[in-house]
Amino acid sequence: QYEPDFVVETADCIYLVEIKSKKELTEADRKKMKAFFNGKNFVLSGFDSFTEPPIREIIEENGGVVRSSTVLDTDYLIYHEKFGVGTKKHERALELNRSKGKNIRIIPLKEFNRMVSECDFS
């Protein structure tokens, strides 16, 4: 088991980078991550078998659940800016927010990267 990775997108490429190479996680950072992810339901949209696992790992290691489809109890949809817009999962999240009064937070990959790398979940 290793420290969680986060994904950094540069141009058309996606690279996996260790958080530890960006900054050392403090105990306070670990607690913030746990508090943010724990008990929340996430859906990932537009990722492939290479890019999804590290994102899934961050979520699951911190107590979150990754679901395969967007449903009423979805809290967050993390989407790839190029491949995740317009997917059924993305469209369903927008529809639930519009028609059912849900508040699914729809977060692009770059924002998710910033949140994780800076441990800023506000």
C-alpha cells in the first residue's frame, strides 16, 4: 500500500504523481481528506482503465464510495474535461439537479486535482 496518488492533467496527457512529491501530508491533511470523502457517494465520468484507478483509490481509502451510475444518493460527479462531458453519467447528474432538486456537486478533474493536492475541500 502506498500514499494516494492524484492525477495531474497537462495538455492532452494525464500523469500520475505521488502526493508526497508535491507536499508531505500532515495528520491534519489526512483528517481533512477523511472528513471530506467519508460516507459520500462519487461517480466518475470519462475515465479509462488507466486513469480511473488512482482516483477511485483516493476516494475509497478515505471512506468514500465510487458508484457505477448516477443516482439520487450521488453526492459528487468527478468528470474528465475532455471525455466526461455529455456522457450518460454527466447528463443524469445535471438532470437530477434540475428536475429533482438534487445538489450533486459536479467537479472537473482539474478542480479535483487541486482539492486533493492542496487538501482544500471547501
